[in-house]
Amino acid sequence: MRGDGEQVTLVRSQLARILESPGFIQSARMRQFLELVVENSLSSGTPLKESVIGTQVFGRAPDYDPGAEPIVRVEARRLRQKLEQYYLRDGANDPVVIHLPKGGYAAQFEFRTAVAVVPPGEAALPPRIVNRWWYAWIAIGACLLFALTLWIARSRPFRPAIVARPISSIAVLPLANLSGDPADEYLADGFTDELIGYLAKIPELRVISRTSAMQYKGAHKTLPQIAKELGVDAVVEGSVTRSGQQVRITAQLIDATQDRHLWSEDYHRPIGDMFSVESDVARAIAAHVKLALSSRQESRLLAQPQVSAEARDAYLKGRYYWNKRTEEGLRKSIDYFQEAVAKEPEYAQAWAGLADSWLLLGESWLRPNAEAFSESQKGVDRALALDDALGEAHASRAALASNRGQWEQADVEFRRAVELSPGYATAHQWYAEGLAAHGRSSEALAEIRRASELDPLSLPVNVQVGYVLFLARRYDEAIAQLRTAIDMDPSFWLAHADLGHVYEQKGMYEEAIGELGKAVDLTHGSEAQKLWLAKVWALAGRRAEARRVRDSLEPACEQGRVSPTSMALLDLALGDRDRAWARLHAACVSHSLGTISPTPLFDPLRADSKIAAMLAGCADR
């Protein structure tokens, strides 16, 4: 290969074509992986070592051990799948096929370019002598054919051709409840949720998440308008009609930008079997948008939990309240998820939901951190024991590990989560937060933008975009984004809290006090939010008020309801350096310190040499 300049040029042109294709253009890591393997094969032909890929592509340390962390092998499988899908669609007629065989990291090339070959001796034959009248007859025939074609064209009305466009993004609009009974509304909403989940398992299809899709329930907007707002090529709409113990489901796929019908079908099922229709609809849609499913993807679409309607109903209500991201909502979600697993102990998705609820209670310090994370771990372990291919549960395990300071494990689990459930916006959202907190800003922004593409109207995702910008220290952009989120819902406390943190970093203390005060009010006096407000009071010179709050929070800190790290930040803001050191040292000894991530909030701890040295020693234990 190295000696054949023409073939090398063909391969590099093919590589550029692949890297600019829809499946690769938004995946910087996959692009870098493929480019490294191809260029190495062109230049040396020696297979790359897994450790080299780990350090050059995935940012691992020089002593990276592939045996301890299989990230390269996991991502290599994803790369092979992406190449396979590319050649099934965009690259079906490309002149060069790039393979990455299993068992190694050396690319192979298959050349499909046909080269015209002139048989020996034929080119040397003299030109034939043709009768001039023959040319005249050919010219006359061509003129008559042209005139006939023109006459036919003018005799018919003009109809512009409809060009079939590739469909790579889709929104499932809330199905209408046509039963005439509002009590059956959960059936239509539940089927909508489940269909979104099934379609989201197809990596090549961008599916708008539930939170954004549900914004259009009962909306009186045209399909092209909805498609433009959500940034999708097509929509699925339909209805659910219940009659006694029978249910009829109608679904149709529409090219929304051209308002063109592509496919529709009616399904009749007993009420207990209505959700079996999901996989049928998902496979039909995949076929009509020209997506070739692998056998693995096909089996995942066919797989469905065999649970009762009552358990599924409880699970859907749990997710509804979990999405509210409030203390009351999280507590209600736990009740519903527990109801679901009580009815169906092997309901893996409900166990994952239970893990998510406890996780957020612990992250927000709405319950003692250790207790909440312990309950979350139980849910994660049970969910994955039942279904190791459940992307939502891997995302929960990743977020839990990240909160516990186990970032290497979290990184692997996040990648596994987005591989299994590429359309699960929450996995991308959580992964973005972890990446940003560990200084990987460009990757974090790519992940949070992916989450935003999947769930553009989600309030938590929009807030998280601002938070990731904050972690990346892009404060002005963060302020603009968080203000946008607050415009979406002024009662969402987390947006005000994050905006308050950004203002604090810019030294805009009055503005920070205003936003953090709103967060305290909206959380009904949350102890964690009172702490952050007191810290800014101290920075703004209102130290007496800040000390009173600190004194009132000491019992909460001792009982694990408030982070000792956050309390140490309040100590430093009040000028009590020795008290901050003593507090952190005690937390270190008792293994309750938590993670000191690169977030700007922890800059004061890193700036104090004595505290920084103690924290470094604690991390090495």
C-alpha cells in the first residue's frame, strides 16, 4: 500500500468522505479513532497497540493498562458498527471499503473502483469509414425525437418532482386518546413514551426525547412548524382507542418538512398486550426511513419486559414525577417505582428509575448523601442483574460512580450507556457534567449539545447546558443560557442556583444573592441552598448574617445533610482558614470528603496551599 500512490490517494479520499458523513461528523472521538488507524495502516502497516490508542485517542495516561479498562475495545466495536451502517447507506456505492477486522487495530481496504480496459490491439485499428448519409439519418431521427418529447411535455401540466430525502431524525408526537374517557389518557401517554424508547435504541436515528415531545400534547400547530421547532425530518403521530378489553392503535409516519405521508398502520390488541405493538411500529419505521438494522438491533427492538399494565402504569407515573426534578417530585417518584417493583420484582426499568430518584436526592443533598447513594446502588445492582443491556441503568451506575469520585469507572459506564441507548438524553447530560468537572470541556460541550438535540425543550437539559458552560469557565455564555432556561420556567430552582454561582465567579455579588435567594425560596428553605447564599453574603461583606447561617447548619453537616466541602468553602469566605482545614481533615479521616473536582466553586480550596496539600494527601490514601 505504501508504494502505490494512486491507491493511497483513493483511501484518503474515502476516509475524508466517511469523516464528513452524518454518522461521524458529530463524533469527534470516532473520527479521531478511525483516522489514526487508517493513517497508521497506510504509513507502516503494523497494527496499533491498544495502549497507544488509549493514550492518543481517549486521553489516557502513558501507563494506561487496557486490561484494567476496556474502553478501546468497547469503542472499537462502536466504530465497526458505524462503518457497517455507513456502507449500508451513505457509502453503498463508494469506490473504497475500509474494514477494521476484529482482533486487531489495523485497517484493511477493498477497492471497488472499476477501471475501463481496452483489449490489446483494438486501439490500433483504423477508424471505420461510414457512409455520410448514415449520419444524416441519425440527425433527422434525433430532431424528430426531440420534437415529440417537447410536444408531450407541453401537453401535460407541470408537476415538480418530489425528491425523497434521507430521514435521520424523528419526533413521536403524543398519541391522541380517542376512547372518550379521560381515565384512559395514561394509555396514550404510555404508548408514546415506550415508542420513543424503542426508536431511541436505533443509533443512526435521532429521536426527540419525551420531555420535548410532550410539549406538543394538544398543540394546534402544523407538522412543518413542529418539525422546524424540534429540528427533525419526520414525525410519528397517531391515536389509541380503547373498547372494553380491546385497544386499537393507529400510527403514521410523515415527512414533516414536505407534509408527505410515508407509512401508516392499524393494530388491534387485547388491552394487556397493547405494548407489544411498540417493536412492530419501531421496525416498520426503521424500514421506511431506509435504516438497515443489525441482528443485534433487531433483537433489542423485539425484546420487551413482560410486565403487568398496573406495574407499567406505576413506572410511567414514577418517570413523570422524576422529570420534575423537585424534592416532592423525587419522593413521589420513589413511591411509584417501589409500587412498580412490588408488583413486578423483575422489572429492570423500574429498579433503574428507583436508582435515579435516590441518586438525585443525594446529589442535591435533599437526603443524607451516604444514605441516598446506598439506596441508589441497590437499585442499580438489581436493574443490571436483571438486564445488563439496559442503557438507563448503566447511566445510573456511571453517575453514581462519578459522585463517589470513581471517574475512571464512571467514564467506562457512561460510554456503555450511550452505546446501548444512544437516544437517552439523560445519559449524555450526566456524561457532559462529569467530563466538564474533570476538565474535558470540548467533549463535555459535545455531549451536552447531543442531549439538547435529543431533548431541545427539556428544562433540566437546558439548565445543564448552562452549567457545563459554567464548568468550562465560559461565564457570559453560561449566563445567557441560564437566563433562557429561566424564561422557560421561572419556578425551576436549579436554574436560579446555577446562575447565582456564575454571578459569584464574576464578582457580581448582588446579582448572585438575588438568584440564590430565589433558589432558597423555591426549595422551601433547603439547607444546601442556604449555605451557598450565606457564602456569597460573606464575600459581599455581610459576615454576621453568614455566620448565623453557618452556626445553624452545623448540626446538618454533622448528620450528613450538608457537604463538609461546601461548609469549608463558607469557612474560607468568612476568613476562617484554620476552621476550614480542620473540617476538611476530619472529613478526610472519616472518608466523607467526597470529590474535589475542577469546578470553579472549589477554586478557593486549591488556592490555599495548606489545604491543597492536605487534600492531595487525602486523595492518595
